[in-house]
Amino acid sequence: MNRSAKSAPPKVGIELGGTKCVMMLGTGPDDIHAEARIETLGPRQTMDAIDDLLRQWWDRHGFEAVGVASFGPLDLDPRSPTHGCVVNTPKPGWSGFDILRPLRSWAVPVGFDTDVNGSALAEGRWGAARGLASFAYVTVGTGIGVGSIVDGRSVRGLGHSEAGHLRIPRPPGSTFAGVCPFHGDCVEGLASGPAVLAHAGVPAEQLSAADAAWDVVVAALAALCHNLVLTTAPERILLGGGLGMGQPHLLPRIRAALLASLNGYGVADRIAAVIDDFIVQPGLGHRAGPLGALALAINAREAASR
């Protein structure tokens, strides 16, 4: 733990994942006062454990804002009567649960967003997207999520971005149907960790870099990047997650496949000139998630102070 004597008042970041919750107290990656992990169980048990830790931190340190970066889908619309709730998740007991309600009792600003949007915001504040106004954070692991930041804000509208479920063409000759229970051969259905296992018969970490199963993964992720380039116009795409960061041979292949897919269209020449810096790994590594929750707390405190 690092603690700066001149640091600003601490904030709390809560990365609420499907299997574990990581909490941080501090102001940034170089000023962490405390950190803890809690198993994600049922909603009441989990939120009670979070509340217990918040009380301990309040008594020992105090804090001036809370940020929550959560698994979803989520209702992020402040105008909605179910704002703050988990929406139609397969995780038992969580559908319809209001995550924000028990946190409002602390009477401090609360920031709330998806886990992948939080990771993206952390990378923009402290990591590999510093200085950029528009970029995307792609996490590739058990699922595939995309945090799209446009003009400094995560993309929101009727819902939030779910670009990991974009429908894309399969590579010519491929008969792999994909594993997504909703869409089959969407990006997640073709390129996630479970997709690799279903396609190759062994986990991704046991495959050689030359295995043909990676051809489908490369094609799917390049198609995702193609669609991001032509929709949210990112200045950089970060490829994170356990599979994204655990298979470095994918990066040069995805870069080449993206350029081939764009085929000179639009800003393709500008991307080609900086391709090695256009698709990169995250600067914060696996800490992007909890630091993303901390970034949401900082943003909430700043918004409340305006």
C-alpha cells in the first residue's frame, strides 16, 4: 500500500464482478489506503459485506465518494424508475436488484457504470489512453465487453454499449456455430474463452499460437475493431481481459486483419500509420477494474462540486 501525506480525501471504488468484488480506498494507483476482496454471493449477502467494510473504512479513514463498476446488464438511466438495478442477468437472484439503494445511505456522491466502462475510464485517467478523448477498452475473457469512451464519457442511451454481442460474419469456410446462448456467432460467441474451449476442445492457455482455432478469434476481434472504428471512432483500442492480455501473439494478427478489413476506407490510412499504437494492451493490466470504480467515484465527486 502506498499513501501520500498530501493526497486528496480518499474515495471508495467497488468493482462488483460476477464471482468476486474488489474494493479500493484511495485516490489513484499511487495512493491506495486499503484494498479488499469479497466473494460475490447473493445480492443481500454481498451488499451487507460491502456495507460492513465501508463502515470500517469510514471509521478509520473517512471517504468523500463511492464509485461502483458492476457486472450487468445495468439500468444506467437516471430518469428510469429502475435506475441502479441489474437488468435480466443469468446470475441467480440479481435480476432487478437495486445496487445503488443501500449505498445512498452514506450521503456521499455515488458514481455508477458497467465494469468495462469503469476500466476504460481508469485507462483514460491513468493508463494507456491518457490524453485521448475517444477510445475503446475491449476485455476478452469469459465474456467479451467493450467500454466505449466518446468525448471523455462512456456511451449511454436507451441502455449501455454491448458491443461484445455484435453480430459479425464468420471466416469463410468456418462452421463453428459459436457459444453465445442469445446470438450464437456474435463476437463473444466466437472469440471468448468458452468459445475457444468449445471450438478447440482445450482451454486457450493450452493452445499453441499456430492452432487454427485462433483464426476464428482473430477474425472476430478484427471485425469488432472494424465496427468500432466506423461507429464510435476511437483514437485507440485497448485489448484487455485474461485472454486478451494472456495471448500476446493475437495483437499483431488483429492489427493486420483490421487493416485488411478496412481496405483503405475512411481513416484506414491514418490508422495504418500508427497501427502498433492503435491496438495495444491496457496500461493498468488487471488493476483496471477496481481502479475504474475509483475513477467513477472521483468523477462523481468532481460533478458534485461543480
